[in-house]
Amino acid sequence: MEIVIRSGVALRESTPLLVQWAWEEETLPTELASLVEAGDFKAKPKQTQLLYPRESLPARRLLLVGLGKRGSASADTVRQAAALAALKARELQLESYTTSLPASDMPTALVAQALAEGTLLGLYRFLEYKSNLSPEQTHEVARLELLVEGDTAAVQAGVNVGQAVAAGVKLARDLANAPGNAVTPARLGEVAEELGQRFGFATTVLGKAALQEGGFGGILAVGQGSANEPRFIVIEHGSTSPDSPTICLVGKGITFDTGGISIKPAENMDAMKMDMGGAAAVLGAMHIVGELKLPLHVVGIVCAAENMPSSTAYKPGDIIRTLSGKTIEVLNTDAEGRIVLADGLHYAQRYEPQAIIDLATLTGAVMVALGPHAIGMMGTSQELANRLTQAGEASAERVWQLPLWDEYRDMMKSEIADLKNTGGRYGGAITAGGFLAAFVGDYPWIHLDIAGTAWVESATRPYYSKGATGIGVRLLAQLLQDYAG
């Protein structure tokens, strides 16, 4: 979709659809109030009403969208409202529609960014593998005309950011929605190389032989049961500089997870194509970094493997020597994500970063603890945790901090190796974090468990659809923009 910014007054526009935003308990403009029956529209959050003004306005159709009470509004209020408007325009099979920015106390650029994000993400669909669709099913709204009275510079700046963020989220969703036979570890490497070519990133993709030579024992062990060989992927934006921080983003890239020898139940196993949601988030975030040319040194690291049962698969009872030299006793081959991340987190130390952040669909335990509405967060740096909490509130990809006391780390010690890969049922999300903490050295580190938020069975927000949410991309984009100032 093209978002065109131009000068104009909304109520004077001739357009197939005019979207008008409204605040709860505030009077509609006179031209609109006469079109609404008393009590029909109260402008509550996400409430909509479609009207046909006939000769009352130049617009053919009028969509009222409620924003709720002005004092309770956030950027996500605008994001969700914009998605609702875009979905209605598509339902009406329109080529274009028109709106203006909601009048609010928020910065203009922020409102414009949220509107662009909501519009583009609301229209997202994954149709790549559908055939024989009708024109109505494939219809896409081609154009949004965004009217501005006065200076357009701040609006344009916000829209530019919103478009870049939406593109990064779309990439992450596409990767996580695609089937495991299409998105393999090798394919993730190809995507990284495509990003490198487009944005000038320094890109490294290590295959099996290089992993063996380099001592990446964790990734090799998890991937050894699959015909799709593992990959270790590094994409680097910028370079080390005293003027900008180095931030490493590490993503779990299990492109399909059967559980391995500790095989999962058949029911819902098909959803395990999204077990590379952390890797998808890292690649999506790097897309945004490239689009916005952020003045930072950002290193994206993806640990990609397919976890399969076979005669060559790793087994319960095996002991693995990781890139760090530390050994892992395997108690359950379905606790594989932390094993591949062990290599990625240790590798990140060579950049001497100011922050290491990993994202992973890691545990069912975090889903039990927090449900589908929050990302589980834990780590070694309260300052970095505070930054992510703030970024989570701003982006509406909220995080909730869990403790990571020494007692949880001690639960991951093995009697016959340095660590074991599961600490039992209780506190499972936290003990997984305790395991990962053994591989980050003294660098500031945060672990984000996105298992409960990376996939939805139905649209819990208007800019979601069934399937991958692309969670973590907007959170990281907000964090990195905050670092960049």
C-alpha cells in the first residue's frame, strides 16, 4: 500500500471512504453529529460505524472509529484504530480511502508512525500457498491519502518510520507462517544474505563443515538428526565505535521442532514451524535497522537448526561440548532451543557488546505463567531490563520481568557435566534463563521468552491475524531507536 501525505481538510474531500476518528465523551463536529442517531455511536475504543452521508458531505462513505477517552489513549490506540479502518476499506473492496491524523496530545510523528503501522499490519495476509482465489479474496487496498493541515515534515517522518517497522514485522510474519519445508536453516541464511545485499550488512553464513571446524557443538548436536543441515548466521550493521553502542540480537531459529527423540505429541505439532520466531524477529529488526540507517553497531545472530528424530539424532543422556567449551547433559531433546542459543550467546561476547538480547519461543512454562499477553523477561542487567520495559510499553509489545536468582541457575547444574538442559517442571521458564546465563559472561544480557506471544489462533488485536504475530520486532525497533536517540 502507498501512503500519500498531502494538504487538505477531511470533511471537504471527495473520496470513496472518509475515516473520521472520534473521542469518547467529546462532541462530534456539527457536520457529523447530524448523521448519527443519538446513542448509536459513543466512540468507545475500537467501536466503528459506517455511514452514507449522501449529499451531506463530499465523501461517498464515512467511517467513524472510536478512540476511547483522550486521557487513556496511547500510540497503540491509534495503531489498533488504523487497522480497523484499513480492514473496513478492504472489506468494501476499495482501491483507496482518506483520513487525517487523530487530534491528540501525543507527538505528531508518533501518531503518524502508529497510524502507518496499524494500517499496513492490519492489511497483512499470508496467501502465498493459496490457489484459485477470487479477485475479492485477493483484493488489496492500494492507497491511503493522509490529509494534513500545515507542515507535513513531522507527519512524513513518522510515516517513514511506521512503514519501515511494518516491513520488518511483515518479514518476520512471513518467515514464521511459512512451512518448515520452505523455511529451512539454509533458507534463513539466504534471507540474511538478501538483507546484506540490500542494506550493505556484513553477512556470514556458516554451514556444517564450518560449524564443525569452529566447534559449534550445540547447534551441530540439535541439527544432526535432520537432512536439512544447520546454519549459524551473523549480519552486522555498522562497526565498533566509541560514539555508538554495540548491541547483539540473538535469535533461536529452530525451523521445525518435532522434539527429536523426546518427540512431541502429534496434536498441534504443525505449529512448530514457528519455533524460529526469535530468529524471525532478529531478521525483521535488522530489516528496520537497515531501512532507518540507525547510527548504531547492531549484530544479528541466528542459530538455525531443524530438530528431528532419526538414527543420527542426538539422544537423552548425550553430553555436548558447546562453543564455549562448557558441556551440557541432555535430559530431554525437546529442550533444544537453549542448546543452540548457548553457542550464539557465547559467540556474541567477541563483540564486547553493551547489550546482548536473545529472543526465543523457548518454553511452554512462560505460556502458563503469562498467557498470550506478555513476553517473559529475565537477565543480568537491570538497566537493560528497564530499557526493554519502557520500549515494551511504548510499542505495546509488553514484557514482564521474572527473577533470575542464583538458586534458579543452580537448578541447571549437572552431576556429570557442567549443565543439564532441563531443570524440571517447576519454574521452567526461569530455569531456562538460568541455563542461558551461563553463556553470556559478564556482558549485560536479557532473555526474552516469546513462546506465548509469537502465535495467535485468532486476532487478539486488529493488526494481528491468525498465525505469526512478528512479536519482538516492534519491541526491538523501539529499543534501538531509543539507543540511537
